[in-house]
Amino acid sequence: MINITGLAIGLACCLLIVLYIQDERSYDRYHEHKNRIYRVVHAWKEVGGAVGRGQIWGNAPVGAALKSDFPEVQEVVQFSGQVSILLKHEDNAFQEDRVFFMDSTAFNVFSWKLIAGDPKTALSAPYSAVLTETTAKKYFGDEDPIGKTLEGGATGGRAAPGVYTVTAIMEDVPSNSHFSFDALMSMSSFRQSWSEVFDQWGYVDFYTYFMVPEGFDIAQLTAKIPDFLNRHHASDDNSYTIRFEPMLDAYLHSKADRQPGATGSVQNLYIFAIIGLFILCIACANFMNLATSRSMERAKEVGVRKVVGAGRYNLIGQFMSESLVMVLVAAILAVGMVFALLPLMETFTGKHFALTAILDRNTAIIFISVTVATGLAAASYPAFVLANFKPVAVLKGAFKSTPKGAVLRKGMVIFQFGLSVALITGTFVVFSQLNYLQQKNLGFQQEQMLVIDFNYDSKVTTQLDAIKNVFLNEKEVLSVSASRSVPGAYFPNAYTEVESPEGAMTGLGPSLYEVDVDFIPHFGIEMAAGRPYSRDFPADTAHALVINEAAAKLWGYPDPNEIIGKRFSQWGKEGQVIGVVKDFNYLSLHRSVEPLALRFEPTSSRFITLKISTVALPETIAKLDRLWTELAPHRPFLYSFLDESFSRQYEADFRFRRLFTVFSGLALFIACLGLLGLATYTAQQRTKEIGVRKVLGASIPSLIRLLSFDFVKLVLIAVIIASPIAWWAMNSWLEDFAYHIDIQWWMFAVAGLTAVVIALLTVGWQAVRAAMANPVDSLRDE
């Protein structure tokens, strides 16, 4: 039972990990032309001349230029950055946060299936819309939505409000897509309201994908990039360049910024694959260890069989068959476990696994191959050991366990617990790192911050001051600010020129927050030099700029005080830099703080942030909801808490922690099963020795020590071997974070102690049982 259970759990874990890895690797493979689709990565030279890692979000002219200049570019599709838009149909009104304005060529490139409508014309006409099946039902129920209209609100300057006609319904975007959406609006709507940006190489608001012929070598196109950019005068100072990236690399392998959707981590897949291999190795080691340990019980059987004519290969075949039957039983049990655990796995991963995924041909082939390989590997050694017994020695009763067998069993225990200790250490590191992410001082106030999203609505922005004052009159509201961005949310970049130490105007593209006069004190952001915006200085509204320390360094001012008073020019504003804020982590802690400009522009706001008292929080939210309905009856009260929304950037990390912890725990459990079986066998083998020792006066504690010490010693050796390997592996994982913990010695000590305690508990009860047995029964055992 120990053998079959341990192997079944090991195989079940491997199958679950295979399902997870298969799903992660399946992203975008449903597209018919998947191997022919590439996308443009835009990059700029940084200070010092090095080209940055680039971003997927870029200008519009590059798409038309690629199509006109290169016949090998068969089709181009461009779409806007993801927009948030309030859509209404009769009494149904929802703010949709996953909407793209997209070219009419979308369905020529991407293989999204239409339920109704013509893919060739669905996105051709201005103010036409394609809805996913789920979105269509939300607005129209069971009615036919084709030809019906949706009233669209403001989208933050990207396209004017208007009435959109539903021209097609498509199946929901598959979950294994590197970007997803609930609705597509025609790009011609964007062109009608803001046509000038489609000719500006410096304006950033689009993603560009294109398709090439089958078997085309993209390197041929890459070689033509410099001439292409010069021909179109894409950059006056040659600081801008592009490169091409396969769409199939988008989810797991892309390092570019400003992705259109979430990305995965190929490093985490490698880690899970290694954990799966570890678990399988531990289960196999158990199988071999217990099978060889029990081989002495079958020594006489082998001797008799050999005497009556059984050949060596007959015996090997017999024992291999027996072992393979056990593996087959474990495999069937493993599949049953997977079916039972699939809902739990979905909860941990945030993914949906259809039951058919287990029956998928590739998954089935992998599982059967792993099962057969496991069976052969686990069964081969015991079979050969048993088949090599000498019948004369066995039947004389002189057969003894060989030193080689004892060394192998000890080696297996060290191997199993070495892997387990490495996984326990890894769990400590992962937990410590994620706790660090949650507890690190980010440089701004994130608790008690309620963020209201009004989505750039002009009716709200025109009366921002009045709305802020109404909120401030409530005793539960401590301070209020309006801004285009908040930490963790979308922000643009802005071409900005600042006077360099040499006196020249140097242009760079830092991140941009458009804020009101209260933003800096409201969020508790500290000043490194100069002052924040102030009502005491009316000129701040048009002729002042505040930046962060990283931006000051980028422009050549390590001492932030030296940039105060320097001239700047940004998006039509000119004036002086009046302040430098201390760097605060407005991005995920996977990345270091990047240059940021805080521009005074409250009329561009999307959010109102309220610092509120958390006493009687439900009542406070209900009161704010009523106030908002009075102030902006045309808009829903959409709110979130800043600390929660900021933490959502780490969802993938928390999923990784859950999976890592569960599979590490299961690996340790399987190792303990093997140790339990081995301890039971050892106690049985030493039955007579224990009886003799008791008769001669040995105490129960001394017998327990005798039986336990050998195993504890092996576990300690495993700790010593595993620690440097675990340090190297987890140090590599931490490199993915710009801010991370240092691995501490106590993590290895606690992991080792945990393994020793678990080993003692596993072996101890069997040792107690053996030590307390009646010595008379022990001595009559044979």
C-alpha cells in the first residue's frame, strides 16, 4: 500500500504539473497562422547610447509603412492600447475595461471565430463593434444583437463618444491568449475623431502585428530596418529603432514592456518541471528502496524456483511483471486523483482545465510514457537483485543482506530527503520574498486609499474642485486628490526636454503622471529637493514641473537640488523644474523605480482618490456611494482600494507560491512514506536483536535511539548536500525581482530541522512499537 500510494501521488502530481505546463505553452497556438505572425517591438536609445529592452506599444505609421514598403508583409493589423469605455443599451450600462479599437484586417490575421456577422466587413465602418458572446448576452440577453446599438462614453481622448452598431458576435477569446478583450471597436472610429496621430512617428498608442508568407525568414526583414526607418524619417536623432518578435514568444519569452495583456514566466515553468521530476524521482526511489528491502523475504522462493529449473530471465520477467502491475494500479489511481483534484488545481492556478485535457493525445502520450518509464526504472533494479540470488546459499539459510544493498538504500534516503530539503528551503524563500513585497515601504501612502474610477468623464472633470470639496466635508474623508494615474495603474510616457548640466535641452521619454495640486501631499510622497505644486504659486499650473530622483539622474543630476530651476519643455508647456520627489515604487517591485514626471494637469484625470477612515467602513462606502450618485448620476460608483489593486500585480507570484508550497509538501509526504516503509522493514529485520538487547537490560529510550539514529544521520547528510543547491536555485529565482530579500542561513537551518523532525516522527512511532514489543515473542520469532 505504501508503494502504490506513494507512486500514485507522485504520478498524479506529475500529471497535474504536465497539464499546467501544457496550458502555459499552448498560448496563441489556436491561431491558424500562428507561425507566420510577428509583432513590432519599439525601442529607444537610453543615456549612454544603449538601446533599451523596448516596448510593444508604439506609433501608428509603422504599420502602413511596413505594408507599403515590403511585399513580404502580407497583412498588417493594428489596435489601440486597451481602453475603458462606458457602454449603454437601454437600462443596461457597464464600464468595459477590456476594449480595443482594431483594424478591419483583424480576422484575416487572428483566428477568432464569429458566431454571427461577416469577418471581412465587421470592423470596416466607423462606429461598428464586435462583441464577444458573453458581452452580447450581458447587454441584449437572448435577443439577436446584430444591428443593435450601444452608446459609448468617453475613452480618455482616444476616441470621441458615439453610438456603436453591433456588426458581429464572436466566441469568447480563448483563455490561452496573450491578450484578451470583451469588445472590439473599429479603428476607423479612432481615425475619424483623431486622425492626426496616424501620421506621427512620435505618438505612442498602438500595437502593430503583421503576417508573412509560410517559411519566410524574418531575418531578411530585420536587415532592412535601418534603411526603412531612415527612409521614413522615423527619428530625427536616430534614437528610435524597431525589431520583430514572433507572436508565439509573446506570453512566455518576451522581455519587452507595455504588453497588451498578461505574460507568463518560462522560469517558473522550468521550476515546476524540475519539481515534477523531483517528485517522480522520490516516488521511484521509494519503490526501488522498498522492493529491494523486501527482497530478502522472497529469497527462499527464488531459491526453490531456481532449483526446480527457473531461468534467470524467467525470474526477471516475473518480477518485472509484478512491479509493472503495481505501477499500472498506481497510474489508474493517479488518474482518479487528478480528476478529484482538478477543481482545487483550478483554484490554485486561476486556470480552467477541461476534463478532456487529461484525455488529450499529447497529455496521454506524455503520461503513458512517464508511467512506463517509471515502471521500468523502478522495477528493473529489484528484479535483477532478486534474480541474482544464489539458491544454495539461500536454501542453507545463509543468505544475508549485501553491503551494496544497504548502501543503495541509504543513498536513496539521502537522495529523497536532499530533494525534500531543497524544496522546503525554496518554500521559505518564496514565502519570505512575497511577504517582503507586501511589507516593503513603497514610498507612498497605500492604506486607507479609496480610488473612484470615473474614466475621464468630462462632466466630472469640469467640476472636480466642487466634487472634492463635497467629499472633504464628510468627517470620514481625510484628504482628496484627482489624477490620471495612481500607482499600479496605466500611465503614458511623455517626450520631455530638460536643460542639461551643460545648458543644452535634452529630450527623453519618462513615465508621466498627470496630477492635481494635492496629489503629492495626499499620497504622502516625500520631497528630495525643491517643493511640490502649491496654490500659493499660481504659475505652477502652466510653468512648473515636478520629477522624481530617477528622472533627475537620467538628465545628469545625481544631486536633485542641482536640477531645481532648470528649464523644461513638455507637451506644449514650458517653464522650470520646481521639485524632485523621492523615488516611490509606482511599478511592481519586479522592476526598479523608473524616471517619472508629475505634470500639473487635473483636467486629464481619470481617478479621484480619497483617504478615508476605516472605522465603520461599510457605512462609509455606502455614504460615498449615495454622494457620488448625487454628484454624477450618469456614472456608476466604481471604486477599489489602492493597496488591493496594487497587490494584483503579484497575482502570478502568489499563484506560484501556492503551487510551489503544495507540490513541495507532497514531495516531502512521499519521501516520508518511503521512510516509514523502510523503518518498518528495518524494525522487522532487527526483531531478534531488539529482543536480545531488552533481555540484557536495554531501556526503551535507548532502543528508540538505536533504531532512529541511522535515519536521522542520513537526513543530516541530505541537508548538507541539498543546501548549496537550494541556495543557487533560489538565488536565480530572486534575480527576477529588482527588490528582493537576501537568502539567510536560518532558512537552511529551519528546513533541515523540519526534515529531521518529520523524519523522527515518521521513524519514531515504528521504533517505539518495536522497542515495546515483548522480548519473548521477539526471540521466538524464527
